[in-house]
Amino acid sequence: MPTLTQQRRQKLSENPALLHHFDSAEQQREASNLGMWVFLVTEIMFFGGLILAYVIYRMMYFPAFSAASRTLDVTLGGINTAVLIGSSLTMALAVHAAQVSKRKALIFFLLLTILLGSVFLGIKVVEYADKFHHNHVPGANFEFTEGTDPVHTQIFFSLYFCMTGLHALHMIIGVGLLSWLVFNSWKGRYSADYFSPVENCGLYWHFVDIVWIFLFPFLYLISRHH
């Protein structure tokens, strides 16, 4: 009768990706997914607080927020929305490729997701450059001639840069994680037997995309006119 230690060693030899403190690959996958969902809940509360603050201030200073919102480029924001929706599709296809052990397809869809994420960040840089050019960045040099309430308009741009900047930071982290997945995928570390890292990074990427789905209408679209 093999001992518990011998049984664990046998499992590790059968599945090198199985960590020693898990009894099975399924248990390891469920534990990692639970950890990712707990992390995402904290992120939801974080971004939820910012969005709530934005909604409250917008109701208090609607004319100023409406005037500031009209300076945002809806076209660029719409393109970025389409880009992120496309990246969610390619990320989902990457997860599926990992689940069915298609290494080349996995690498292809991961690289395509990275490309789309980079396009989003590039467009965001263009938007930020425009705000710096027009001195719409909160601070000593802040100027706003498109409305009659520059003081409260500065609150809008403070929240705009805070929310979109943090979202962009999450995108940069996501691109880094996907690059790590590409490296490991090239080495053949993911297959139908072990794809938890791809699945969890996919959950993270989808969350970041969903955050933008909320930010875009709140910042760019709603109540732009009386």
C-alpha cells in the first residue's frame, strides 16, 4: 500500500504542473479561480467607489460636468470601446485554444489580444496629449474656456484622469501578463491538462474590458446636453 507521500509524488510525476499541496488538478484549478474572483471583487469595489463619486459630483455640478464631457472625443472613445470588445473575443478564443491544447492558436490569439490592447493604449495617449495641449489637466496651469465654471470643471478632469489612468494602468499590467503567457505557451506549458493561468488572466482581461464599458458612457456619452 503506497504511503500518502508516495501517492503525491506519483501525482506530481503524472502532472508536473500540479502543486504539492493539492490533491488533484481540478482542485488546484478551482482554488486558483476562487482566488482570482476574490481579487476581482476587491477591484469592483475600488472602481465602483470612483464611479459613485463621479455620479454624485455630476449631479451636484451638472453644467460644469456636461461642458467638460463635450470636450472628450466620442469617436476615439467609441473606437477604443470596439477595440476592447474585440480583445475580449480574442482572449476568449485564447482560453479555448488552451483548453483544447492548440498551442499555435493560443499564441496567435494571445498576440492578437496584446495588439488590440496596445492599440487602446495608443489611442488613450492621443487623448491625453490633446488634454495637455489644451491645458485641461488639473493643476496650476489648468484652463477651461468652453464653460462658465472652471472650478468645478476641474473636478471632472480630476476624476477623468483618475479613472481612465487607473484603467490604463490595469491594461498595461494585462499586456504584461499576456506577454508572460505567450512566453510560457511557446514552451508548451499549457494544455488541456493545465490552463489555469490562461483562464485567470482571461478573467482579469474581461474585467478590465467591462470597466471601460462603464467608463465610456459615464464620461463620454450621458447628459452631454440639457
